[in-house]
Amino acid sequence: MARVMTRIALAAVLSAIASAATAQTLNTIKTRGVLNCGANGTLAGFGAPDAQGRWTGLDVDFCRAIAAAIFNDANKVKFVPLSSKDRFTALQTGEVDVLVRNTTWTSSRDTTLGLNFTGVNFYDHQAFMVRKALQVKSALELNDAAICVQQGTTTELNLADYFRARKMKLKTVTFASADEAIKAYDSKRCDGYTTDASGIRSEMRKLVNPDEHVILDDVVSKEPLGPAVRQGDDQWFDIVKWVHFAMLTAEEFGVTKANVDEQLKSDIPDLKRLLGSEGKHGEALGLTNDWAYRIIKQVGNYGEVFERNVGQGSPLKLPRGYNALWSKGGLQYAPPIR
Amino acid sequence: MDAADSTKPKVSPLYDPKVRGIAYQVALCALIGVLVYGAISNAIENLTRAKIASGFGFWTTTAGFDINQTLIEYSNISTYGRAFWVGLLNTLLVAALGIVFATILGFAIGIARLSRNWLLARMAGVYVEVIRNIPLLLQLLFWYNAVLKALPEQLQESFIIPGGGFLNRRGLFLPQPVFGNGSGIAFVALILGIVAAIIFRIRIKRRHEQTGVRAPVFAIVLALVVVPPLVALALAGFPIDFIYPYPGRFNIQGGIEILPEFMALLFGLVIYTAAFIAEVVRAGLFAVSRGQTEAAYSLGLPTGPTLRLVVIPQAMRVIIPPLTSQYLNLTKNSSLAVAIGYPDLVQIFTGTVLNQTGQAVEVVTLTMAVYLTISLVTSLLMNLYDRRVALVER
Amino acid sequence: MTVATQAAYVASSPIPAIPPPSAHAGVIGWLRANLFSSPFNVALTIVCALLILWIVPSLLRFLLIDAVWTGADRQACLATPEHPEVGACWAFVRDRINFFVYGFYPIDQRWRVDVFFAALAFGVGWLTWLDAPRRDICLIYFFAVLPIVSFLLLHGTPGGGLPLVETAKWGGVLVTVVVAAVGIVVSLPLGVLLALGRRSEMPAVRLFSVIFIEFVRGVPLITVLFMASVMLPLFLPDTWSPDKLLRALVGVALFSAAYMAEVVRAGLQAIPRGQHEAAMAVGLSYWKAMYLIILPQALKITIPNIVNSAVGLFKDTTLVFIVGIFDLLKTVEAARGDPQWATPVTSTTGYAFVAIFYFLSCYAMSRYARYVEARLAQGDRR
């Protein structure tokens, strides 16, 4: 009986601890000593471990930037590979602190799923890939075609909408993972494959003969991909949001990984505020004032991260496009730090 | 026991088994209560804190995705609830067909294992050993990714099936019958024929029990079921049209489309379950004592009728319960469809719907409830059957 | 009564039996009896022989004769004019064998996995060798020492010593074996408890056990795994975030416990009631009676079924694949899509490799179960 009583007491204490430990994500991370980051795991260029098991990618570097800002150590991140099925639950239940897994920002995810998207770290659109041999010039010719797609994604919904809106018939073949979908496409189960254009570029390299395939120009939908956090912790929301803005600001002012130490001496007020020699902008976030310096020093600015992972310095060779800074005709625009 | 109570020595209630039993049970209930309470309160707290929607409000919301095999009307403007039924029906379809074919194959192999033909018995044995010791999931992947990929990939190279069908990597395409005016009469005739056949069977059986006179039941029943609808159709001038599949720009168009995912799943389930059914059948046949077979032989019955009239009817009593559990296993195993992309309940509901709504608790619970219901209903029927066939000792 | 006992036509010793006609003895007799006893049987034999002639040579050709054993990339396994028929691409398996065995486990730490395999093999050997000495210590080793030591060995020791290796880096045969081993080690004791609970005289205990067992047995493993991977975290306080592999392990263990419970219950039912009553009569408490009298007998006759249940569990470990855990099958799935090795035969080769692995393991286990069964039957006969 005594044993039972202790168990009951233990359970009561545990649930008490649980209720006390809501919010305060930042403190939890600091106590834990490591940031838990939900990443893709199979999408080269955005989030995947390389042959040596070291994680690389645009999304991965974003998590490293957050870790650098908190711990002054970009390596204090534990990457949790998530499928499209378990990604939201993983974030909702606190298994990961932030979800940076090429996830599309939509209104329902922002509301009923209990998430908050902090911004857009990659502007993308959905596109189709088909075999060159089919001689299809436009997606509008795909009436009655069979399309392979990954289930449970916005892609799947957009695909259905696109065909319905154009009164075209469609045979969807859905698979649980992107890997299975692209394999099925490669073995000619489908005529076309659809996902975000960047994803297609990345997945294309898994095809046996990438040269035999072509990405159609049609834009199926807007796909703003961004990091997401749980609702209810504004401080943490702000931190994740401003890590992205700091990286954009650094690019805007030409601060790079290489020259950031030099730039510390600069007299430009914007730079001084960014790098923490003026004002207490970092402390206001719950971080240190050199938070942005740490990010740039250890990870780099947005442009560097982009080029290294998906741009010209990578096998994907994606153009900047919409992801160029606003000042260069793109959409990436950071509010001022002041 | 009451009489003994008076002479019972006084012991501390702590050592009274009844008191202890009650205490243990109270403790267990309390423990489970605390665990369940803890789990539920955690879930509620987690859900409200994370502001996740809960409840079945999504049931009537537009689903927005397509499903490539639907037995009932469905499009991407249908609701999530509709998608659930589509998935459930697809599960039931593959399970029902799987059960039929697995039973046929399983009985054949089980009987073959006991065949007096050495070669056949050995081959059946090898089949059972090999299939039973390889995971089903692997077999499904093999059928889907290795075997079906050997089918022709180009539209023009499709195998042509006599009667207007096609077979290629995109599936099996068969002519689709369309019933025109007057086929309603044939349908009515069919039903009348079936009713007549049932009545006939009952009467023949009664006559057989009373007089011992046998009649060619099977042939007459078949005639009763088949002839009236055919006659009705002939009278109506055969109002059946076929929509023949034809090669289109990308795919075969029209007709009935049987997905390769469906074929792979059905193949895998049938071949896997048949190995287990074969073992069940073998055990059942073994359970019928040898004397029964010998008695039948000494009466001059050949092997076939001995099996059919003497051994199998007795073996069925032993076979049916484990056979039912194999049927349930097949139904549950059909959930592996998710690995090869066949749109069954698990793939549609715990796959797409769960992802689109994010409501894991509701979706997973409902899916489990469906399988649980199937299991419980089957075991209920099983128990009823058991009671009916149980040996009545006279 | 002097009957002519000496008469020459009366044999004084038995006449030696004439050998059976050649058609009923020897090879020909055997063939006639077993293969050609009737026209139908002749037809069956011919069909079977044709089937064997069709399957066996093509299987041998694919797996051995035409197989490619060495090579650096897909070029080795592509059909060429001088080598038109390509069989299994074993070069692919050889190239990736480390990935199939260890997954992403850091290369310099892989000796830890080898040590784990050795320790497990030792435990399994000890446990399955029925005449081994000190099998009681073996039980403690297998069910208590091994799990803890293995966890520390594979995951790393806190505070120095072995560096931490996250479970996300585990993969291949390692994960398959870990899932199966944890499934068996946890499900057996839990299954015994549930079986006892189901036969208990306390209604609440019985009810709970029945509900648990019937519920778990009524749903597919895949939904249990989904529940463990997406629902379980919601039911726990948000400060606990169990590892992905751990959640799958919980699912597998609970699932196999329910099946194990039914196996054990069958064994308990076979023990005559008199044993229980006799134990109570000499004053043993419930647990002592169970521990000393009932369970040893019940478990002994259940060993074959426990092993068969373990075979089922071992095959079912492949399902963790669906919740995204890198078991052997998943590593092969991942590797077969690699463009470096993509050929028409790569998939089949990968599946053949996994099939052979599972077949050998499961066949060995079921042979062992049959051996134990035969040995037990022997004991009963005596």
C-alpha cells in the first residue's frame, strides 16, 4: 500500500512539475545546454546529414545560427530528423524547440495546428518535373497524367486544386515519403513528379539519369518556407524571428563571416547596433548584446548561407531569385534593428 | 465455508486473502486511474497550451486532396469524413479479396503438404517454410518494387489481355460493363433465382434427411442462379455495353483500373497468409484420427471423396478458430499498404488526414477503433459459430 | 498319432520370404508409391518437376552464376554486350555492408556495436543451450545485466568514458537486433504478468488484463507504432521528450507483451489445477506457488511457442521502417535509391539480401523451437 501511495505522490509531483514548466523555452534550452532542432534529414541543400554524418543545409545552418546566438557555440544543436508526418507533433509536444524543415507557411498551420511561423527563410514555388521524352512544354498539357506526390503536404493539396481549377483530370499516386515518391517516379510509375521547385532540384540528383528530366516553368503555387515555433512563448518567437533578420541585415550591410571582426570597428550606427556595440538589443531579446556577431562569426550572413547550401557554391546551383535582398529585387527584407 | 468460519482462528485482517485481494485491486485501480488521469490531463494541457484544435470538427471540412482508388463517389472537394469511408472501403476490399484467395491457396497447399506425392508434399513444405520466415513488409516491397517493375513501362508495349484489357506498370485495365435499360429485369431475375435456389436447397436437404434420396444439388442450384438472369437479358436484347480501355496521351483511359499498388498488396497478403493457412489446415487434418480415413477407404471411398466427405468436415471444427485469426491477421496486415502507397484506411487517414489536420489523437484513436471493432465483431461471430459446431455428446 | 513328421514335403524351417516384386521395392517401388501411384499423381509429379526446373535454375543463375561480386559502382552491374545477363549485384551489398550493419554509427566507435553483438550472442547461446551450467545466472545476465550494459555501451556513458552516440545515428542490423531484443526482454516478464492477471481471481486485475490484451491484439502493429510516435508525446508532460527510437520500442514491447501473454496463458492452462492446490496446501503464498511450482512447469512447455512468438516479433521489427527508423530494411530501401548503384537489379539484390538475413535467422529460431518441442516430448514419454 505504501508503495502505491508513493507512486501516487510521485505522479502528482510530476504533473505539478509539468504544469510549472510551460513556456520559457529559452530557459529550458539553456538548462539543457543544447538546442533541439527539427530538420528534414533527407533533403540535400536544406537539411540532411552528409556521408560523414555531419548535418548540412540552409535550414540546418539556421538552427546553428540560433545556437550560436544563445550559446556562442553553433555546434550545440541536436538535429532531429522528422518526416512530414511527425514534424508538427514533434514541435507541439516539445520534442524540438524549433521546426526548420522546409515547411510551408499557411493560415491553418498558423492557427489550428498551434504553430507560429516566424518568417520566410526561403521563398519557393511548387513545380512539376516530367521526362523530356514526353515532350511536354507546359503543365497545362498534363491532362490525364499520373503524378507522384508525397502525402500530407501542401503540395498534395495544391496539386489537386491546380488540376481542378483548370478542369483537367489527374491520377495522383501518393507516397508516405518524398524518397518513395521520387523512386516511384523514376521507375515510371508516374508521368510527373511535383513538389517545391527547390525540392525538385535537390531530389533530381537521386534520379538515375537527371538529364532525362525537365522542370516545367509553370508556377503551381506560392510556397513560403520558414521556421516555426510553438504558440504561447513570445520571447522565443522573437528570438527565432530576429535571428533571420540579423542574418539579412548582415548581408545588407556587407558583413560576412570573414570581415565581421573588422566591421566591429565600423562607425556606421546600423552596424554598431547589429553587432552590439551600441544599444541593448540583444539583452532585450533575452540574449547577449553580441548575439548577431556570434551568428555572423560562426555561421555567416544569409547570402553566404544561401550560396553555400543551395546557391552557386552547392550542387543545386539555385539562383537567388525571390530570395535576393529587397534592395536587389528580391523579397528578403529585414525590419531595422533599433 | 460458512460453518468453518466459527472455528477459524483469529488472524490479522492484513493476512486475510479477501482483504488483501480487495486492497490489491483498489491499488491497481488507483494506479491505473492516476496514470490515465495523468495522461489525459497532460494531453489536455499539451493541446490547449499548444493551441491545437481538438474534436471531430474536421470531419465535415473539405479534404482537398485526391485519392486514386475510390469505391464511392469522392473528389477533392469532398469532406475528411468521406475520405475516411473511402479508405475504410479500400481496406475492406483488399481484405475481402485477400481472404478469398488466401483461403483457396492455403487449403490447396495445406492439403498438398499431406499429399502422398512426395515431390508435391516437399514443395508445399518449402513454400511454407520460406514464406513464413520472411517479413511481410519485405515481401510487399519485393512485389511492388521488383516484380511489378518488370512489367512494360511504355504505353505502347503494354501486354494486351484478350477481351480488350491492358497490363503495364501503371496497372491492369479491364473493360467496364455498363448496364443499359432492361438490365434491371436481369437483376431482379438474379435475386429471384438466388431465393429459389436457397428454398430448393433447404427442401432437398429435408428430403435427403427423411428419405435418403440424393439429388444433383449443385448443378440445379447453379442453373437456378445463372439461367434466369441470362434469359432476362436475352429478352431485353443484351443491354450491356462495355467501356473498353484505350491508350491515351499518358495513360490507358477508360475501363476499370486496377492499381499496381493494389495488385502488389493483394499478392503479398495472399501469398503470405496462405502459408499460415496451410499450416492451420495441416494441423486440422492431422487432428482427424487416422481411423476415420482408414474406415472411409475400407468402405471403398476414393481419396477425393474421403477428404471431402469425411476428413474435411471434421477437420473444419479444428480449423475454423485459427483460420479466423488468420483472417484477422490479414485484415490487420493490410495496413502495411502505407509502405507501397495503396490508399487504405491507414494511408489515407493516419497518413494524409493526420498530416493535414494535425489532430493525432482523434485520427489515431478512430483508426484503432475501426480495427478493434472489426476484431471484436469477428470474434463474436466466431464464438457463435463455435457454439454451433461444438461436439454435442449424445 | 504318428503323423509323418519326417515327411520330405514338410519343411522343418521357415521358407525364406521372396523379395517383393521389383515394382514395389527399392528405388522403383518408392517412386511408384510416392510419385506415380495414379495418373493424377503422375500429372502432379510432372507439373511439380517442371516448376522446380523453372524456378531453381533461374534462382541459382540470378543469385550465384550471373551475379556480380566485385565492382565500384553501377557500371559493374549494368548489362553489357559481352555480359548480357546480369544477376544479383552483390558488389552493391559489399559496398554498403557497413551501412546495412551499423547505420550512421560513427566509424571509430563501431567496435562498441561489435562488442554488443558478441555479448548478445553469448547470452543467447547460454540461454538456448538447454544443458548449459548455471542457467539461473544466465537469466539474470540476459534480463538485467545485458540490457543495462548494452544501453551504456551503445548510447555512451554519462560523464566521460564512452562518447555519446545519439540513437538517431543507430541503424541497420543494429537497430533490428535492438528492437527485437528489447521486445523480447521486456515482453516476456510483462507477458507473464498479464497472463497471470488474466487468470487472476481478482475481477479488477482480470478485467484490466483482458482489456489490455484484447485491445492490443485487435489493432495492427502499425497503428500502435503511430500511437507511440505521434500520440505518446502528447500524453506525457512536456518536459519529457522521449527519443524516437525509445517511443517505437515502447510500442513494440507493449504489442509483443500482449501476444506473449496469450502464449504464456496457454501454458498456464496446461498445468493441472492440482499443482496449484497442492502448492496452497503446503502453505505457499500465491507468488511463491507461482515462482516455485507453476511458472517453471508452464514456461517449460511454452518455450517452443515463446520462440515462435519471438520469430513473429523479429519479423515485425521491420515495421519500425514505417515510422522512419533506420532498421535493416530501411537502410536497404535508402541505399537502393542511390544513383551511384541504381541498376535494374539493385532493388532485387537488396531485397534478396534482407530476405536471406531474415530467413536464416527465423528459420534457425523455428528449428530450435522444434528441437525443444521434440526434447520435451521425449521427457514426457519416459
